[in-house]
Amino acid sequence: MDAKSKYRSLCKTEREIPLFSKDWWLDITAGEENWNVSIVERNEEIIASLPYYLSRKYFFNVIRMPKLTPSMGVWIKYPDHQKYTSKLSYEKEAFKELIEKLPKFNFFYQHFHWKFTNWMPFHWKGFQQSTDYTYVIEDTRDLDFVFSEFRENIRREIRKAEKCVTVAEEDDIRKFYAVHCKTFDRQQMSSPYPLKLIEELDAACRSRNCRKILVATDHQGRIHSTIYIVWDDKAVYYLMGGADAQLRTSGASSLLLWRAIQEASRQGKQFDFVGSMFEPIDRFFRAFGAVQKPYMQISKTNGKLIQWSFLVRNGLKLLR
């Protein structure tokens, strides 16, 4: 059995594998033939994995992030009652083996989950690291406390929205997509996610009961805002959203996120905003009282040709 087949079997039984690293998720977002996985085994058991999406860009082999996949990176299973010093040595050996089993590439780029903290073994193998941030409400059990931690303007928007819109679950993915695209229309952009991709992912999530579409509609039947949330055993994630620009002042987006946080509480899970480095979005997420979580972008460039191409591209950007 090859590594990918073994990993598929692991995904069926190991509940700790994050949603965005599941085999079925990658089948859709990367394409079934376009992803593979590096694994480490001990006594015929997988103890570490690093799935990757390999594509061809011009002359180069590139490992990168698939669409609609906020994080990938390393999963590792630790022995019970392991001391901290032993844990670091354990990680070093496992990560070294994962790296050595990667295919030949010219460029590697992945977002690792925010719980991953020890990138030193990657540094020793020539990888680089930069930092982005997400926001997480780690304990959603006490909703009164969670609500009290919101900024006053968010609480005010939620109360305002509760008077003018009704929140309901929606199963029509095309209805969601139409509102989702309005967010990009406002910026004179197209959605980076094709409808076909979203339909396939939605069908897979719906069949596994790990998604909800929430829609805020007023008494005239107008959709103010919509969000798409997904979850695994640990967290509920805000994956996508959309809003009508002409109805943005109703507070519906804040209300929908509050409903999503309530869903996380009902399931006994964290709520992950799947953060953004775009300042207005960051400011909005911070207002919900969530904790800022740094996560690592791990990258490596192999070969002088691709290094030169990056230098040229960055130089042209500076001249514009």
C-alpha cells in the first residue's frame, strides 16, 4: 500500500486530522490526482503526516495551497505521557523524515495550523518562515461571557440586526454563491472560487454533516448577508461569506457571526475566524473578542532559475 492509500485509511479513523488536511477535502480542492502525502511510520503505524498539493507552474514544480484551504501542514501523534524534552526530539526526527520524503520541488509554500509552533527542523533544512494571524474564540461554552467580550459597536449591530432580519439555514448553494459574489462585485473583482468547486465541496460537506449556510433576510425577502461555516472535531471555521453592499449597514454580518459562534458553543468547539491580513477584516474580527493566533507560512525555493524569476517579478512590482 502506498503512502496516499495509507493516509486515506488514517483519515477514516484518526479524528485529530484537521478538516482541511482530510483526504476527501483535498480530493476536491486540489484534485484527486494533484495531491499526495509524506508520512512517517513506526511499527506500521503513521505517527506524522504532511499532505501537499503539487502543481506545475511554467517550468517549475510548485507545492502550494489549494483554494478554500486555510491551512495544511504537519499532523503528528505523540506518545502518551511524553516529557517536553523528549517531545522536541521526537518532532525533530519526525519532521526531518517528512521533509526528506517530499518530492523534488522548485518552490514550497504552505500555511501551517496555528497550533504548530516548532518549525526549527524546517529551518535546518533551508526553509523560511513568515507569520500571519487568525482569531480564535477558544472557549465558547459561556455565551454570556463571550458576548460581553464583543466591542460595544458589534453588540449594538447585533441588536439592531435582530430587529430587521431573520436568520435561517439555507441549503441552496447557488443562492449562497450569488450573495458571495456581490462582495467581489463591490470591488470590481470576480470570486476566486468557481461555482463548480464550491458545489462539489458543499456536496461533500453536506454528506458528512460538517457545514451550515446561514442567511439573514429582511421582511421584503432581501438577503442582507450570508456565511458558510464548516467544522471538524475541534473547531468551527468561518470559511466564506457575502453581503449585499446596499444593505451593509443593517448589522446582519455581525449577527450571522454571532449565530456561528453559538453553533460552535452548541457543538462544544472553538470558533476560528480563519483570519485575514487585510486591515478592515482584521479590525472586524478583533471586535469579537477573539484571541489573536499567529500561524506560520513555511516556504522554500530551490534552484537559481526560480530564485531569479522571483527577483525579476518583485522588481517589476516595485517599478509599477
